[in-house]
Amino acid sequence: TEQANQLKEVVVKSEKIHEEGDTLNYLVNAFKGKQDRTIADVLKKMPGITVNTNGSIEYQGKAINKFYIEGMDLLGSKYSQASENLDASKVKKVQVLKHHQPIKALKNVKFSDQAALNIVLTDSAKNVWSGTADISLGNTWANHDNSFLYDNRVMLMQFARKRQSISIYKNNNTGKDIAEEITPKRYFEEKVSTDGSLLDGIFLSAPSLKKQRSLFNQSHLLATNWLTKTHSGNDLRLQVSGLWDKSRQRQHSTTIFTDANEAMIEQDISANSYHRELSGELKYEQNTNKQYLNNRLNGYIDLDQSEGMSMLNHQATREWVQPRQSYVTDKISFLRNINGNHSISANGYVSFNYLPGKLLLSDSTMQYTRQHSFFGGVETYFAHSIGQVRMQYTLNSNLKYQKLKLDNKLVGHNELAYRESRTSFAPDFSYRDEDMDVDVELPLYLTYRKFSGEQHTNFTFEPNLSLHLTPLVGVETHINYGYTWSPYGFAQLLDVPLFTDYITMNRGQGKLDNTMSHRFMADLEYQNAPKLFFTNIHYLYIKMCRQRLFARKVVDDVYESYATDKTSNSTMQSLGGKINKAWNWARLVTALTGNYSCNDYSLLIGNQTAPFRRQTYSLGIDLSLQPAEWFSIEESSSFRRTTSKSKWAELSSSSTLRYFEHSLRCFLMPGKWQVEWSHEIYHSNDKTVSFTYFSDFSVSYRTKRSEYGLFCNNIYGKDIYERRQITDSQRLYTVTRLRPREIMAKILFSF
């Protein structure tokens, strides 16, 4: 007979993080709160992933090496344009590709300890044009300052199977630093060498606050990025970006120079800095299991200028500087696998640089600089495998030519040039199995240098050893040791007085020289994806040998630095880590970070070498919690302690500073409404430094395609911030002007 049986109710829950081999899949909806706008907001809550204040992204304490959208590399090292602007509702999941080797021909051949991120979109976000337009207008709300405010954005994007595009225009004068979105992230892609200006713009030391509190800016950014798959499946990418920025700076500072007999310089600076840049990149890439071909053409030009007035030790002094830069670079890389066990590669690059500069000195005379630089290099290698051992033989040659025309009051007109070529032969042996990767590189270098009629040729041996172990499931350990012989750079060799700003003068020894360094790194990582638990510990030790000591003094309000015949060694140690855990209750995510660093170095005090030690301890805790759909909180606290002490009997004094920072954001989100009340507190053990409290409030109404909001920042109108700092050679006290109370209205539409 037939009989009906009612089954018990079954609840199927998706795992927040699902692991498939070396790929971790994070479900965005499992971490996304109603208050989160962009995918960067959600990434900050994903355990194991860190989003830094400059927009760079790390996994388990290491920078990512690729940022893909649907498996395509649209943005390269400028991926903040996506992470800071892509609506989180358009993203289905985030994939972490552990041990990602970007070159497919080297997969399972050359080990990588870095991860990549792949953004997987929802179906509705694919194969369509979509965009966002938002307008924010307002005014400052203070008796002493009354100005019109704006913060606007237009964004258009498409993510199709063979074509992707993101184009953005932004402008604001509310303190948001939009330049970070087009600034290449360090350690992301291998870059071609470029030269930097010898002059510094007027950039005042930033307080330990959110940058938006103290930045008085007018910024306009335009960027467009296009990636197309050719008929043969290769990538053709074009990126163009432009930035116009004006920032107003106001700061009072008192600097005591430890290495210049405790001399003091007091400044009260009011300045405007202009940054105008245009940059572009055209890249063609073929990336298959058999062959890799990549050509990147880059160009950059800026028209920077800073001007202002300074009360320099109570004397009115004008400041003016033009530290300008331009370059064109091109790099081509080729790799071919032959018969599976053999491969051959060839690479080459060129870099042309032109850097004209002008600087007004404190005595109202002018300094002119014209830098011309050329960098070039070629590399080829042959590799083959015998069993699980891979042997690679690399021949590399790099050329550097730098020329400076200098004209100032102390040297008149002078021309200096530096030439350097480094050729190396590097046998490399690596072994891989399921639990271990070992790599031993044994390069021999021949270095030729010429400067000011002096020529040197040096033979050096610079080994590099690395070991990666996977002793247990979820546990990884990386150990690396390297020795480096480094020639002094052109700027360090200059034996003529060169002013880098209006009151800072440097003069090198004028002789070819070098330093050596030993570098040891070790880290331990553990992850348990089903339990949403991630942790890592990193240790770094660096010993620098033969560092040139400088005699320093303050003469007529100018800080002068002269290279001497004396050298010293220094060591730096750092130990830090992070524990990250997500919980299945109330979307709770917690993170605990800690770091200790110790720097032992020497300064020249008078004619004596004085040893110093600077130690820094830091501890931080972050958590986000959403106990109900309509309520959420995000809290962050950090502590930092810095101690500087001389180990020389005649300088027994020491300085210790302790700083605390706390941030609390509370969200009430009934229905389509969102109310946010934010709090920030900064305080220190130094009683002469102000206790600082900020409070911001906003209310907004959101629909699927639009948002309307009202925002009030710095409700209590805090207008200055005082801070003390300790560096290797200075003690600083600064008073920085802050943005006043502000109120803005916002309208956003998406399509």
C-alpha cells in the first residue's frame, strides 16, 4: 500500500568560505552588511584579507600579485579603481588564488608565495554597460571659514567575455585623496627602473589621523581602462589617466636635530602644492602553457609646483619649488617551453628620463637642476628539468647612465655624470614536491662604475636561498636568506652641495662606494577555512654594512649634511603577526594585530660615533558585528609606543611616546534608511599633545538604483591637532590645521 511520509525540515547553508585546492571562495553576501558600498568595504571583513589605507590589498600579510575581474587583468597595479568603486552588490564571490603564478608557462615550475584575487560578478553585471553617477554638494560650517564643497563621480563600466572597460571621472575638495586610485601599488608588477627628482616638494608631515581630516584639496581625476581579447585569445590593454590636484597646507613645526648638537629649527608654513600628471600604458600579452610574450609601453609626465610662505625661526621666508618628472619606458618579455622539460627566455627594457627642477633657497637665491637618465637591460636564460630538480642558467646585463646639470650659489654651474653596468651569471637550482620547495640561486656579478674620473670594477657573489614547507594541512612556512652588494646611487655620490628643499643641503663624498646587506625572512601561516580562522607571523632581520656616516649641523637656519670617511653597521629586526577570525554569530569578524621593531644604528655626534636604538611596539584590534539586520557596529583600536635611546654614555637621555587611537561606527538601518554615527578618539601619554575627539553623523535613504543622503563631518569643529614624533635623527612637534565642521547633501544614481 502507498503511504505518505513527511520529511523533516532541512536547512541548507552555504559555507562562507569554500576551499577547492589552492583556491578559496569567499561568498560576498556572507560578509556584506547593508552599510557596505564597494567591494573594498567587504574585503576588509573577509578573514585573511587586509585592505591598507592606500588601497593596497594583502593576503596573509603578503601583497597580492594580481587583481582579476572575471579572470581578466584589466587594471594591473592600479586595481584600486575597481576595489574602491565597484558596487559590492554586483559581486557574487571573491576568489583567493594561493601561490599564484601569473605566467602560465611557469605554473608548477616556479614557486610563488603570493596570492591573487579574482572578482566573480553576478550574472546581471556581465555583458552589459553599467555605471554610477553621484553628486555631493555642501558647505563648511564654521565662523572663521566658509567655503563651497563638492564631491562628484561618474563611472562607466562593462565586463564582457572578451572585453572589459572601466572609465572614471572624479572631483572633490572634501579631503578625499583620489590620487591613490591611479597610483601603482608597490610589489605588484615588475617595473622598469625610472629616476626620481633630487628636489622635494612642500609636503608637510601628516598627522596620525585619517588623511581626510587634514587634507585641504581641489582634485580632478580622469581615468579610462580598456582590455580586449584578440582573435587569437591574447590581451591588448590600454590605460590612460590624468590628475589635477591643488592642496593647501598649514602647519607649525619645531624640529630638534639629534645629530646636529640638538639644534632647533622652528617653522610656521602656509603653502599651496600643485600636482598635474598624465600617464598611460599600452600592453600586449600572450599567456599560454607553451609560450609567454609581454610588451609594456609606459609614459608619464607631471608639472608639479609648490609655493608658500614660512616663518623660519621668526623670519618671513618665501618658498617655491618645481620638482618635475617625465619618462618613457618599454619592456618586452618572452618565454617558451620546449618539450615540457626545457624552457628558454629573453627579456629587455629601456627607460628614458628627464627631470628639470627649480628651487628657491632660504636666502632668496635660485637653484637649477636638470637630470637626464637612461636605464637599459637584457636577460636570457635556459632551464631544464631532471626529475624533480629544475636547473636554470641566467645571463643578465644592466646599464645605467645619469647626468646632472647643477647651478646654485655654492657651486656656480657644474655638470656631473655617473655610469654603471652590472653583468651577472646566475645558476639556479630548485626542487619541488608536495610538501617542500627549495630554491638556491648563486649569482656572480661583474660591476663597472665610473664617476668624476674614478673607475672601479668589482666581482661579487650574492647568493639567495629560499625554502617553503607545508608540514601539516593548512600550515605553511617560508624561509629566505639573501646577501646583496649594492653600489651607492648617483644622489649619494654627488660631491657638490645640493639643496633638496629650501633649508636642507646635502653633500656626498664624491667617491665610488658600496654597502652590503644580509637579509633573513621567515613567516608561518595557518588557515582553517571551514572554521573561518586565519593567522600569520612574520620575522625580518636586516644587517646593513659599511653605511656612510654624515656630519650634520645647522648654519644660518640651514640643515647641512656632509659625508665623512667613517662608516658603521646597522641592524633592523621586526616581528609581527595577525589573528583573523570570523564567527557564525551575528556576522562577527575579529582581528588582532601586533608588531615589534628594533633599529640599532649610529649617528655622528661631533667627531664621535654614537650608537642609538629605536624600538616600536604596536597592537591593534578590529571587529565588526551585525546582531540584527537593522543594526551594526564597527570598532577599531590601536596602541603604538616608540622609544629612542642613545647607548653612548655622554647621551644618556631617552624619549618615549605612547599613542592611542579608537574608532567606533554605529549603523541603524531600518528598511531603506541608514543612520551612521561615527566617533574617533586620539590621545597620548604626552600631556602637551591634545586629546582629540571627532564625531560625524549621516542619514541616507537607499533604493536599488538610487541613494539620497545628508552628511555632517567634524560636528564639534576641532580645528588643530598637536603631535610629537621620534625618528632616527629628529624629534618633532607639529601643530596641524584640520578641516572645519562640514555639511553635505548627496544624490546617487546607478544604471
